[in-house]
Amino acid sequence: MTQMRTIESVPFAGDLFTALLVPGTDAMRVAEDFFGLADLFKENTRLARALTDPARSVADKQGLAERAFASHVTSASLSVVRAVVADHWRRPHDINDALEVLGILAVLNAAGARGALDQVREELFQVRYFLAHHREVRVRLSDTATGDAHERGDLASQLFAQRVSAWTMRLLRRAVGRSNHGRLLHNLRRYAQWAATMQDRLFVTVATAHPMSDAQVSRLRAILEKRYGVTVDLAISINPDLIGGFRLRAGMSAIDASLATRLGTAREAIAS
């Protein structure tokens, strides 16, 4: 089994991880619970307001959550929901995003329990790479005008279900259903980054104008591992529009050393 850890930067990830450790808990069932709750809270703004109302006591909100959900979700999911509604929420719709993320992390935990986090992370990158280089497909999957979430999810299944694991497919269907145009690639990258973080690894994406040699890749990985102090997973893609150089994203850090950006900066300087 792959050794996993919680992601401290994600709210309630620790509560979720603890709940999933209870013997007999089905992580994929928990994931579906949170996906369903996220959809419910998005559609039922009245319920979202009631469970995030700062004027209500924590006991009142937790009691309401139990009455509303206890017969529909697992005890593991409900234990996390109790922690979620006990928190202070400035905006009711923020709870939708928190529940969505917990669903994603539950899927990743399910994969990790089978030692498949490496596989899922690689599959997410491969799907993302394909979509980045096939704009028409990407638009069809992320444009809300091309169909509802279920229809776009079915299209994603037709394209990828025979090529990726069940965990990756569930994440992809969710990303397609919840991503507006322009956010699909971002969300897939975020999922892969969380998978790496759960293994104490850093997921780094690098876009270059030309293919890198094995020696260059090894040198870049060594530099990044020395800087960040963790094992680095590199996802490298080719983007001729960069002309030269590279663009790199590691966690919250981004480096743009592309020739295209330098030329653009130079043109702006000359124009001014």
C-alpha cells in the first residue's frame, strides 16, 4: 500500500483522512457522498445558508445536518460533515467547493489504498496533455453550452474509459461536469498535484519549446529536489509557441523563462 498523508492546506482533509481509516469504510462511497452533497448545496441555497448561518449555534447546525443527511450518507461522511458545518463560513457557496474537494480527495485515498496513486497521477497528466493539444475536444468537454454535466461526462467516458483506471475516470467525469471553459486543465493539474502531495512528492509541470534530453531532465529534477527538499515528479510538455526557454509551475510557485514572454516584454518596453 502506498504511504499517504493528509494535505494540510486543504480544509477538513485531516477529518476526512481520519474517517477513512475506520475499518470497513468504502472511500469511493464516501466520495460519492461528498459529490452528492456538493451538488445539493449548490442547488439548494436555502439549505446552504441554514448550515452556514453564524447566528445558529454549532449544535443546531450539526443537528440539522444529521436530520437531513444521516439516512443518505455513510457514518464516515457524516462525521466529516459535522466538522464542516461547525466551521465559520463567510459565504454560503464556499461550502460547495469544500465538499467537492473532499470528494476528490476521497477518490485519491481510494486509489492510494490500492497502491495506485502513481498510476492515477500519471493518467491525469496524460489526459491533461491530450486535452491541452486538442482544443476542439477540450471545448466540447468544458463548454456548458455543449450539454449538461452528465452528457459531457458521458462523452469523457467514451473517449477515455478504456484507457484509464476507474479512479481517474471518476475524477475526470467530475472535472468535466464541474469545470467551466478554461478551467478543465487547471482542475486536472490540481488533482494530480494533490495525488503527489499525498505521497510527500512535489508535482511540477514544465512546458518547453523543444524536447529536453534525459540529461537535462535529470539535472532539472536534481535542482528542484535540492530546492524543495522532496521527491519531484516532472510532467513535461512541448509548446512550440514558447519559441525557446520554459515555463514551470511547482505548487504555488511559477517561473516563466520563455523566449516568447521575454520578446513580449521587450516589445512593450519599446512601445512605451
